[in-house]
Amino acid sequence: MTINKTSMAKNKKCNSLDPARKFKFKVDLEGKIQFFNSYFTEFTGYSITELILKDFSKLFEEDMPKLSMDVLINEIEKNPKAFFAYKGKTKDGGCYWGLLRSSQRLSNNEIIGYDLEVKLLPQNSVKAFENLYSIIHEIEKNAGKKAGEKYLEGFLEEKNKTFKDFVLEAIEINEKKADKYFEIDEDEKPKKKKKSWF
């Protein structure tokens, strides 16, 4: 089987998210969207009525592997804080690369959903995800989703890493620095009060 490692990279040039802002989502236990913020609407063109109660995977570009949503759900279920990278799509046919951080929403010590934040995926790490996702996507096309899962398992086993470890290594920062990156959000800064004569 011939694998085209550059199939994803050859696609249209993606737009960059504003590094000083982030998307925010609330999803249920199955990954269905319950809420997203105004910056997501502003950037992608999607309204809440179009995506409410739809799988988060609806945001993924078509050349993302089919197993992507399974990986994401598995990561956010087992990690109080998980990291994930994905290639997303905009309503006008554009695309973007996002770095996602999740946290678990709890009630009486039980997980009732997840809060997701997405920021610009650092440009120097895009290639690592393009290569991995392109290989898995090609494997899925030729041999099915299970074969893609087996490849990912072998890939991580060979590196002796969890998926979360791989993401943090690819973006070349540790978890503490990744958290600091997510703290940067212009939308959360207090607005300066306008001077008034009254």
C-alpha cells in the first residue's frame, strides 16, 4: 500500500486564528456541542443554530482521519486536562489549525460534560500533525478505520508516548507553558471604561 504523506499538506492554505483570542465550547459527554463563543462565529461563519447538538467532529476538515473524534473523546474522558490538534473548516470553505485544551465539568464529583478551548496551533508544529493525520487518513481509505487505529497505536508505542505526550512534544512546550498560552485571551480582558462628562 502506497501512502501519500503530503495529501493533507497539498490542500488549500489555511487561515490563522488570532493568537490573542480563543474559541470556547461546551460539549456533553458524547462530544455534542452545547455552546460556543462569539469569536468562533466571527471566524468560521457558523451560527449556534447550525451546530447545536451536533458532534464536535462537524468542525473537522474532510481530510482529518475518521478516528479523530474517537481519539478526542478518549483523551478528554481519561485526562482531567487533555490536548488535541485538529484541522478545522470554516463555512466559506476555508480551514484553520487549532490546538485544543479540555477540562472536565463536574457535578457531585461526576463528569457531566467538557469545556473546550481552541487557540492557534503554532506553525512550527503543523507539519507533525499533517504528516501523522495524512498517513492515517490514507490507511483508512485503503484498509478502514480499524487499520488506522492500529497504526496510531503502533506509532505511539514506538515513541513510548501517550497521545497527550505526542501533542505537547509536537508543539515543543511542556504542559505548564501550554496552560500559560491558553491564558492569553484578549476577549477576557476588562474593557476600559470610556470617559464621560456626566
